[in-house]
Amino acid sequence: MSASLSILFAGTPEFSVPALAALAASEHRVVAVYTQPDRPAGRGQQVATSAVKQFAQKNGLPLEQPATLRDPVAIERLAHWHADVMVVVAYGLILPPPALAIPAKGCINIHASLLPRWRGAAPIHRAILAGDTQTGITIMRMDAGLDTGPMLLQRVTQISPQDTAAILHDRLAALGAEAIVAAFAQIADGSITAREQPAQGVTYAAKVRKDEAPIDWSKSALELDRQVRAFNPWPVAETRLHGQQLRIWEAGAIETATVAKPGSVVAANASGISVATGAGLLNLRRVQLAGRKAVPAAEFLHAQQLDGIVLG
């Protein structure tokens, strides 16, 4: 029979919440929740609380918000909880070796890729951008490296041609919650086996930057379709129309030959705005001018004449 384990949970964004909720509802005990300090956010720079903090407060879980885990006071406080395991999910703070050594059964990370592919900050975006056909969740023991620890469990999901970063984010968050509960059942009864990550196949998922948003129309329609999906909901792929920002929220690749200059609008009707690329057409289906709301292409065309227009 599995023993109940005491858990420290460390996470910050919405992605972390399903795992925290699943552990809180399990036979195990979440003794405290760690999340990043409240910070100004959004255009108004209002102080915002993290999604994990909101869940912890709503469910009466003890909350810790240290600015760092590198000082002796923070380490002493971490040890105060006498946790068996610490679960880390998109926490955003580095756990130094003294912190990693505190929980009796170690620190475990829920990572949104099939390690060793896409170690690092933005595995969901990078998997879509690269045209990967599958991704998943890896439950791993943490060490001092960047997502280099031994793997305990993996779950796979397919990436469909319609998946945006937002859609895949939510699916992987749910998959991570299921996987961590399954892993804990094996940790509790001692049946889990760790395996080292293979040396081959390592890739790094660099943090997504705002300056990656502009579209280069000389790329293929397939590449640009992936860019649109990978950057939905942030930073959102964009181009220029009459010197104004035009954000592209939804599009689709049409693999057809065209001799038109990349960026040229070759058709605009109720089914979308077809734009020439380096290979094929990109059909824009949902767009947004700066200062306006995002609208379907058909609605956008009511107020815009695009004949002969070159975007970019």
C-alpha cells in the first residue's frame, strides 16, 4: 500500500495549477506552496498575484514567496517544512544545490517536453516552431544542470496541424497533472526507476523573444503557419499593413505554387487573405490591426481594400 508523502510545491503560472490541484486532491499532503513574489504586470503595471498563489489562497495552503532561494534564511525556511519531496513546475527561480538537497526524496520537475529534446524555458513554442509531430511531459529528478536530471516517467501527446501554443499548453498542463500523480504512486511504494537522459537528441528551447514576432515572407507557408501557431497567444506573429502593425492570430498554409512576390496579397475573400510566401500561400483567417480587436478575415475585409497590397 502506498504511503502518504509530504510535498512542497513550487510553481508560478497557470501551467502549474493543474498539477498542484491534482496533488492537493491526492492522498499526499501539500505542506506548503512556493511561488514568485507579486510583481507589477500588464499595461497598468498593477501588482498581480500568480495563478499558483491564487489557488493556494483559495484552498488554504500555506504560502511562501521568497525573492530567492540562494540565501541561508530561505534555505532554513525550506528545511522547516520537513518535506519528503519538492515538486517544481515552471517556478521561475533557480534551486541551488543546498535547496535541492533538503527534501528527503529529492526534488522533482514536471517539464513540458520529451527530454532530452527541448531543455529550457520555452519547450512548447519551440516544438511547434520546429514542426515536431509529438511532444509530451517528462517527470524528472532535478540536479544542478538545466533539465539534465534522470527521468522517472514520460507521457506522449501528438501535435496536430491545428495546435497553437495555447492549446498545447493546456493539454500538457493536464497531462503533467496526471503524470505527477502516477509518478508519486510509484515513489511512495518504491517501485519507480530513474533512467539517465540519452546523450543524443539534446536540443535547447530558448525563451521566446518579442523580436521573433515579425514575419519574414520569404520563408515557406508551412514555416509561417508554425510561427503563427507557436506565437499564439504571445508574442503573436505580425506583419505591416500601410505601415501599421497587423497581428496574425490564425492562419493556414496552402501548398501551391505561386510566382507572386513574397508578402503580396493574391486573394482576399470570405475564406481568408491569401499571401504569397517563399513557397506556397499563407491564408490569414484571423487578424488584428494595432488598437483594434482581433476579427475574422471576412469582417476585416469589410473595411480594408487589399488589392495589390504587399505586406511587410
